[in-house]
Amino acid sequence: EIERGELVHVTLVEKLLADSTIAILVPRGREPTLPARIAMDAVRRQLRSFAKRLPRHGFTSNFAQRTQEDEAM
């Protein structure tokens, strides 16, 4: 999958997350399996919870706002 470009690394740009060990693997061009969707949903919920605790300034504020907008969808 890595050699075919289906699995890629995307660096986190949020300064508070830059040194974290968070990794989310999503196959490109394929619908995630049910277990993958469940795992991604759990990560999404935890990141939203984390975003609510971030300071409300600069890029961090934008990150928190995007996660809140995502949650409303």
C-alpha cells in the first residue's frame, strides 16, 4: 500500500500536536471498513474533545472551530 501510494503519511501542523504520536491510516480511493470507520469515529470524538480544551487564539482557534463545525454536521 505504501509503495502504490495508497498509504501516505501526513504531518500534523497543529503546534500542540506536532510532537504527538497520533497516526490515522486511511486507504486512498476505497471505502473504509466498518472497524476502520468505528476507529476513526472514536479518534474524531477524542480530537474534538481535545480541541475544546485548546487555547482560543491563532491556528489553534481555527483547529478548534473546524472540529466544532465538523461536529455540527
